[in-house]
Amino acid sequence: MATVELAFSALPVHVRTARLITTAVARRSGVAEPLLDEVRLAVGEACSRAVEAHQKHCPDQPVRLELTDGGGRFSVSVSDQAQAEPEHGLSMAVIKGLADELEIDSSPEGMKISMSWPAP
């Protein structure tokens, strides 16, 4: 199982970087080409949501991205440290429609969005 971790400041410009890195790692992990756009879009939505939450509540804290492959799955976790109420609006609906599997963990310390796709 290989893991790539990335922490980036809460700036919208870094969302594009997160998408590019995620797409490259997903491709290397064996995610099928037709799924790569879904991975990229879901990660972009999750990172954008986290950046927005950080800008409102904790702009000095980094957003964290963890990419893992193993067990036939490519997994992505986007974690924020914003002590805000969980938002389950349009972004979450988009992510839910794109991710093969989705888990959302929300606590007073922040939110973690975990997504995965098949990677044979």
C-alpha cells in the first residue's frame, strides 16, 4: 500500500494542484482512464469545500490530502480543521455522485471526506 500526503494552504489556486497530483497518482495506481475525470472532479469539489471552510474559520491551517492505493482501491481523504457545522449542499451531492464509495466524518475539530474508486 502506497500513500501520498499533501498539506496545502487554504487558497483556491492550490485546488488545481491537488487535482493534478491526485489524477497522476490515480493513473499510476491503475484507476481506469474513464474514471479519472470523476476522481479529479470529486477531489476538486472536496478540496474547494475545505478551502472555503478554512478561509472562513481557520485560514492559517492547512488542508490535508491523503492518497492511498492498495487492496484493489484508490482512496482519497480530504481533511479540514474548520470548526464549522457540516455542510451537505451541492458540493456533497456532486461528490456523492462521482465517488464509487464515500464516507463523511464530521466533528467539532473538522471534517474528513473519504472517497474511493476501483484500482485493479
